Amino acid sequence: MTSRDALVPGQPPTAGDSSMAHDGHARANQLDAKLARLHSLEDRIRAIRAAISGRIAFSSSLGIEDQAVTHAIAETKADIDLFTLDTGRHFPETLDTLFETEGRYGFKVRVVFPDARDVEDLVASDGIYGFRYSVDARKACCDVRKVRPLNKALAGASAWITGLRREQSVGRADVPFASYDPHLNLIKVNPIADWSLAFLEDYISTHKVPINALHAKGFPSIGCQPCTRAVLPGEDIRAGRWWWENENGKECGLHTHDQSEADAPLVTTTGHAA
Ligand code: SF4
């Protein structure tokens, strides 16, 4: 059995699995270099599918970046497990986007929900708007509504596609095209990592991709309704997400394992969730 055969996607490597991790890093580096040489998103999706055996998961937030990736997946008919997380706190416009996407491409998007008991326990403990009162409470809500459902949906996957772009925030400035995630034991792939907002908007316009109506109302990055506000002219793309927290640490935990980054200090607790 080769080290590649021994890799168990979605299962965290144990202390004795350094060769498996090494193999994961090597394959991710190869894919990273390959994607950097390709220019079209469709070619990148095909290359990802060709390079990785097993289930490739794409978790769509239904935001503009992920809508572009969804379009390319639909165009290429690549065998990719497309799903979205329904946190229970979405804007109505986000659900409209889901409905329009299914109509446009003629397939159902798998909707992953949080565990009902976890949500009940959270609300019983912290209250319906508990996430407004501390970073810990906010992260507990993101953990229950986003991180745990995502980890469940990614279990057993060989790769995870995202719509992360380097331009989105300081914390994402060094996002590679592909990297090995030792925590999830899979290859995380960011096929539009190098896209500018202008390039993205041109792609969306050219292909008439359905996008969330809130993007045209000052919401470049759309998360849960209580935690997202419109941004002002000149503000950072992600300034409207958890705007009461430190600028560099505003992640929900979906894309961070380093808690030093996620544990950004609370700047103010007065901001109400958007
Ligand atoms: S973004 Fe806000 S409402 Fe959504 S899961 Fe995180 S804390 Fe909860």
C-alpha cells in the first residue's frame, strides 16, 4: 500500500502519519503550480477534478465569488459535491439566490443544516442574540451554525473547494491555489484566489450568473443577517462582517484553524448584528 492509498480523506492524521501529511502537501503543491498556469476558471475546475480522486466538496456561501465557481462547475459538469450551509440566520435575498441558482442550472444544491439540539442548547444558554455580547459567544454561534455542519459535510472528502480571494482581506492576502489542510486531512483548493473584484464582476456579467441582490446594495460580503451590514464607500470588502471586532481576525472559523487569528480582541460590543 502506498502512502497515497493509506491517506484517509477527512480523517485527521495521527502522530504517526507524517508521511501521509507529506504526501498531502506534495500533491497540494503540484496542484497549486498547475492552477497558477491555467487562466480560465473552467480549466482550473477540470484540473482540480483530474488531479484529485475521491469526493471533492464545494461549500458555497451563495456569495458572488461562490456563484462564479458554481457557474464553472455547472459549465464543466465536473463531478463535485456542491452544498451550502443554512445557518438559520440568512437574509431572504440569500435564499432567493439559492432558488434562482437551482433554476438557472437545473440541479438541486444540497443544503446542510446545523444540529437542531446544538442550536437549542446555544440559544438556551446565550439567548437569541447572544453573539452580540462577546467574541466567545459569537464564535460559539459560528461554531454551532457553521463550523460543525461544515466539518460534518466535509467528512470523508478528498478536497474542499472555496471561493476565497486574496484581495478580500488582510488575513486572506496569501491564500494559495491549493494547500494541504492537516486538520481536515484534505486538499483545500481556492481556484479564484488571484481574481480581482473587477475580474470577478466581469465574469459574472459576461456569463449572466445569478447573484445575491444585496451585492448591489452595498454588501460585497454577505453572511448571516444579524452579523452583516452594508459597507461605506472606501471601506474594506469585509468591513461589514462582524464589524465590531478586530479588522484582521474577522473569520467565522470556516477558514481558520489558528485560534490566535480567530481570537481577535473585541473592539466594541455596541454594534448590533447586521
Ligand atoms: S455569523 Fe452571526 S448569526 Fe451567523 S453563525 Fe456566526 S455569530 Fe451566528
